[in-house]
Amino acid sequence: MPYYVYMLASKKNGVLYIGITNDLVRRVYEHKTSPVKSFTSRYNVSLLVWFEVYDDPLNAISREKELKKWRRAWKVALIEVSNPEWHDLYDSIV
């Protein structure tokens, strides 16, 4: 089963959110539809701008924790390597 570490943004260079899931389509959909009040719904963080896939949940959790400790500039640079325009990648995974 694949595990995903992902970053959402409110807009280009906007608020960022890092998460982990085993169902990326479902999880991003939940962020987009905001079924419950949360950080992502409060700040309208719903654009999938980056993700990585892992085979092992422990590696995915480790990567998520690592990214959460990174400086914002490093996270922005990571996004811009593969998605310089900050396009919403959700349509490409559905």
C-alpha cells in the first residue's frame, strides 16, 4: 500500500500545510470540501502543490516530520523544483 507525504497551499507563496495519508485523492478531497473546521479550512489551504510516494509508512512518517522542521524557504524551493507555477496537482491524480 502506498503512503503519501503531501503539501497543500492556499495560493502561490501562501499558507502551507504538510500531511501524510494512504489515500491521497480522498484526503485532498476532504481538504477541498472542508467537512470539519480545521487549519486548512480556516486558511483556505486546498491546492495540492507537492507530494512524494512511499512504500513504507515509517519512512513516510519520518519524511513528514523532517519536512515540518524545515524552514519555509526550503519548503518553497522543494515545491518549485517540480511545480514552479504552483499548479493544483489534484486533477492529475484523480
